[in-house]
Amino acid sequence: MSQLDAIKTSVKSELRNFEKHFRNSVKSDISLLNIIMKYILRTKGKQIRPLFVLLTAKLNGSIKESSYTAASLIELLHAASLIHDDIVDESYERRGFFSINALWKSKIAVLIGDYLLSKGLLLSIENNEFDLLRIVSDAVREMSEGELLQIQKSRKLNITEAEYFEIIRKKTATLIAACCACGAHSAGAAKDTVTNMWEFGQMLGIAFQIKDDLLDYKSKGITGKPSANDIKEKKLTLPLIYSLSKGNTSSGKKILRMINNKNTQSIDNIISFVKDNGGIEYAESKMTEFKNNALDLLYGYTSSSALDSIKELSDFVIHRTK
């Protein structure tokens, strides 16, 4: 049993109920839609976001029908954002499977993303879950702003560490924050508790994104080389930003020229520059710091299986290998 599977055992039956709830939420009378929805369900990821919703609901009371609505809403909007990301990035693979745009082309993929967004809105309205809709809508707005800010900064390759944290807070951390806030709200938690859960999710979401950025430097695949996708896409992440601030100025300018020219033959030089200037170690220390700050916000909760699972899930976030 994997670490994540072990974490899921505390809400195993609830996750099965969520999956039924989610399947029902994407049904359609259009046969093509149902075919694509079945493919999406078959190629689903780790379900970390619904897991956060259910665990925070259990931590703050109990898992109710509102919790399943919240988890389905989050998953619908997350799935839509991934489909749209693949279209924008012209990516033809997702989680080891063909992406929707690879199989059904971009026009259909855009419409599928729109369909999932609309189903999320309708699910909230039909269940009178307007507070959940507000929480998630705020997160989606921030995600869009974060992506646009990253694109803006990538054009000039002039991103600072503070700007990096603002980007990842918006584009990644806010959705995990929304998971935790929605979970607490669905359990009937007080407003200050919901806010506390939002802060917890935001801190952990930042740690989650730093880990993603670090995985870009990890050796993988048959070649044993890092994927370096962020470098190839001219995205400056924390390991590189820190190294540029600490390394030799002339060397830093040379590295930026390599990135700007998309010189893939220089990937090894760029990665060596990051490692030689302590970029990996610094990013790891910041990741651990944010994770610990998140766990500090759980102080005061009495011991329970939900609390133990959330702590284990927090550790999984920074120790996962993919």
C-alpha cells in the first residue's frame, strides 16, 4: 500500500461516495460528452484535492452531503483548468495518458472545459451552496491572475522571489486553500475556523508548488535526465531565482540568455548553475518552512484520525516523487 493509499483509509468509504457524486455530476444526454467524461474519470489523478475537502470536513465536524458537493465542485473546476492548461500549453499528455486536446482536438477540449465549469456552477446553485461557490470562484479568479502574472514576467525574465511567491500563491495555493475552507464550511465550522483552514491550505499549497518546481530538476525516465520543462518554457522558479540572486552576475546573465534563446543544449549547464549556487537546498528549506507553518495552524485540534491523516498528507505533499 502506498503512502497516499494509507492516508485515504480514514475516509475510504467517503471517497467512494464522492466518486459516485462526481460521476453523477458529469452525466449528459450527449453521447460524445459521456465518452469523454468516462475517459476523464478513467484517467483521474491522485484525488488530493477532494481528499483535502473530506479530511478538513471530518476534522471540523463530520462529512455531510455539502462536503460531497464541495469536493465535486472543486474537482470539476480543477479538471476544467487542467484541460484548458493543456490547450494553452499545446500539451498532448496528462498523467501518462493522452490529453483531451490530443484525442479530440482543441475545439472540443475547450468546450469540455467549459462544460465542466458550467456543471460546477449548476451543482452549487442546485444545492443552494452559494458560500461554497463564492470560495471556489475567488480561487479560480486568483488562479487566472497567477497564470497571467507568470506569463507577463516570463517575457522579460525579471521575476523576483517575492513575485514568484505571489504567482504560486495565486495559481496553485488558492485552490488547495479553497479545498480546506470548503471542507470546514461544509461541516458547519465557524467563520474564523473556515478562514484558518484557508490559511492552512494556502501555506501547504505553496509548499506543494515548490515541490513541483523541484521535481523539474529531478532525474527521471530512461535517459536519467531531469525534464526541465519549466526552463524550456522560460518559467523562472525558486531554485533558479535564488541561484541568479546569489551567483556571479556575468554567469547569471549568460544563463538568462540561454533560457531566453531556448537553448535546450544548455539545460545541463543551467541545472549545474542552480545546484552549484544552492538553489535546490534553498527551495527545499522554503518548502519545509511553509509546510511547518501550515501545520502550526492546526494547533488546538484534539487528536483524531482526521488530524493524523491531514498531517500525513502534508508530509506526502513535500516528499512525493511525482
